[in-house]
Amino acid sequence: MNATAHVLVALIAALHAYILVLEMFLWEKKPGRDLSGFDANMARATAPLAANQGLYNGFVAAGLVWGLIAADPTGFQVQVFFLSCVIIAGLYGGFTANRRIFVVQALPGALALAAVLLAG
């Protein structure tokens, strides 16, 4: 189960690194506009906000990687903390922004957290 937990945490970290790239560097290009559904003018107007969100996603990814490489008990505790943040952000985003966020962020985060807790 430990290997499964590590793979799931790594996948969540990769997802948040990908979101960083989308929000910080591709927001005004096709992948970012496909994600947001914004036209070129709205994407340009919201790019600074998206970049800020992307930076936060990068911190989440970095925290999850830290949790993977740190020795226990720190690694375990860091993974639990950052996965909990992912779930809370996913729930908030699902309720306030787009219901897709429940499936794309909150559910994978919850599965990874469950795996980490079971392995711990």
C-alpha cells in the first residue's frame, strides 16, 4: 500500500504542477482558454489572477514532493497536510467555481489521502 500511496501523491503533485503551467504560462493560449472557457479579452484581463492561483498550485506541488522525500514522521505529516489542503480547495472550488473541480481535484486528493493514511 505504501507504493500505491506514493504513486498517488506523486500524481497529485504532477497535477498541481500542470495547473501551475496552465495558469501561469498558458492562460492566454489555447490550453488555458479551453480550461477557463474565456475569450481572448477575458483571458488577458484575468491573467494576473490566474498566475497568482498557479503560483499557489506550485506551492502545493512542492509541498507534496517534500512529503514524498522527507523521512517519516515528517514526510507522512506533510503529505497529510498538503493533501488536506488539496481536498479543501477542491471542495471550495467545486461549490463556488465549477463542479468539475470536485472530480478533478477533491476526489483524487481524497483517494491519495486515504491511501497515505492506510499506509501510515
